[in-house]
Amino acid sequence: MKARVFVTLKPGVLDPQGKAIHHALEGLGFGGVNDVRAGKLIELDLADGTSDDEIAEMCRKLLANTVIENFKIERQGAPAAADA
Amino acid sequence: MRAAVIVFPGSNCDRDLAVAIGQATGKSPAMVWHRETALPDGTDLIAIPGGFSYGDYLRSGAMAARSPIMQAVVQAAGKGVPVLGICNGFQVLTEAGLLPGALMRNAGLHFVCRPVGLKVENSQSIFTSAYRSGEDITIPVAHHDGNYQADAETLDRLEGEGRVAFRYTEEVNGSARSIAGLINDGGNVLGMMPHPSARSSLLMATQTADACSKACSKQSRSFPALRRRVRCLCKA
């Protein structure tokens, strides 16, 4: 069983990397980019039966720093199962 | 004093810190590997050094904060044992929940490596009592992720409780309210981005730092002299 965890900076948290990517896109001549936010995608290969709660606990304890980041869990082939 | 320096894979200021602690206390600290589950008996100072623990994977300090020895560090901190985290050590302390907030990528995106001006905000703590409040000091920084952030409520509380130990007196990394060093609510945990251990000998202090920045910025002819000097230091 596979799950994907998306870790993103909370709204309002300054994202210097996103800003740099934004500038680089503009430098390449891409117009119309209003904003860029960079995050992480973590793919987990899990034992069958791993619960959503367990995955969320992994996110809270390690995969995301909930001071500055949000996470979203997506089981493969299924819609978002849990948000925080 | 029985100090312990915690060593993670990727720590690179552990030996500097051990030398500085040895000079300050007259006794070499125990070097404690991250896989240990207990601190040496009677440890009365825990120091977490700078570096790039676990290659800064996931987030700076994130993996180190979950390594086996950190449970013992968190326990000891709860009992009032002083804990000092420098640079990556500060990042580890925030990730371990011993200090609030988080250290993010420098606002300018550059790795910043130079002596910076600091103001001592709190001279009442066990770590800063040799300073005067408001004193201006210079300590080198060397970091990529030193941009301290916390929500406004937390920042107000930290300032209100006098828990900001040091503030930058110049723009360095975009830190909220120019915070360079923080103390926990118990007063026994200090995290700071600048490296005081990098000022522990005259040779390593401003001369080398100044020479280093000149050599780096202008590739001046002083570089061979600097190299000789660093070699001497390594042999000493």
C-alpha cells in the first residue's frame, strides 16, 4: 500500500525558496506567474492495514514541522484521506 | 563541571565546542554519540554543536531531534540541566520542542558566513550573566537556515518574558524581530545561531574571520598567509 504525503508551508509563512523560483521563472521569460510556494512530496510504501491515524501521527512526529508546515495525506488511487 | 557534547553524523563543530568548553571549565567534555540512550552520570551541561546533522535531510535538525540520545537530553532539560545549542544545535532544540518556533532558510537564500553584531538582550540568564544588558558583541555565524520564525503571539510572549538572549544588530537572515538566541521558559536551555566557540581563541577570533572574509571576497594575496595560519592552528 502506498501513500503520498504533501508537506507545504502554512499560508503567511515566508517562503524564500518559492520566491527564488518565482524570480527564476520570470528570468526565463514566463509571464503571469503570480506566486510560487515550494513544498515536499514524501512517498511512503506501507504495510497493508496502516491506518490514516498512523500516517497522520508520522506526519506530526517527523514528516512535517507543524509550527510552520501543513501536511496532506493521499493514499495511492484514493482522494485525500486526512489533512492538518 | 561534567559537560557532554552530543555528536550526530554530520556535526562538524563538535571538536571546536569541546576545546572551548575545555578552556572555559578546565575539563574536557564527554563526547556522546547520538545512538547512546543515556548521558554520563552527573552531566551538568549538555552542548549540542553546529554542523549539518544527517545532511540537513528533511529539515535542519529534524532527524537529529528524533535520535535516541535526544530523549535523554529532553529528560535532563526537564530536570533543569543546562542545555546549550549552537547553530545546528539551535535547530535541533526547536525540532525537539525544547524551544519554540522554527529556523527556516535564510531570507536572502545565501549561506551567511561572517562575524555579525549582536546585542545582549538578557544578561540575567545562567548563560549570559557575564555580559551587561544591551552590550554589543561580535560573534561569527555560519548558516543557511537561521531565519527564526514563530507566530506573533509566541514572539510577544518571548519578548515579554525576557527570553530573547541575543538580537542581531544588522540584517543577517530575515529572523523575526532579529532574534539570534533564545532561552526556554525554565531558563536552562539556550539556543543561538552565532558560534561563540568560534571566538574561543584569539587566532580564531576577528583576525582570522576578517582575513577569511577578505580572502573570500577579493581573493586577495593574503590567502596563502591565511592558509599558513590555519595550518598552524590545526597543528597546535
